[in-house]
Amino acid sequence: MVHSDDLAVSIGVPTPEFPAEVFAPVRDLLVRLAVRRRGQSALISALSRSERAQNISAF
């Protein structure tokens, strides 16, 4: 999925939507990596409060 997004952006087309069974494990992995890197509080703030959002990434 990540590479599909990279490729879509590079050629100027929308990122494709994927079925839930493909998206869910990727989402879960990226969330776990982001929590490990930044912590639970930072992730919750970024996802739920736009006024306190930080740049949170998994890598």
C-alpha cells in the first residue's frame, strides 16, 4: 500500500482504495510503529486534536 501511494503521487493520480482486509494490517503496523517512535499521547493528539497535531510518522 505504501508503495502504491508513492507511485500514485509520482505520476499524479489518486491513490487507489484497498479492501479492508488489505488496509487493516498495514494501518495497524504503521500505528504501532508511530507509537513506538513518538508515544501514545502524541499519536492520540495528532489523530484527534487538529490544534495540537504534530507531524507523526511511522518512519
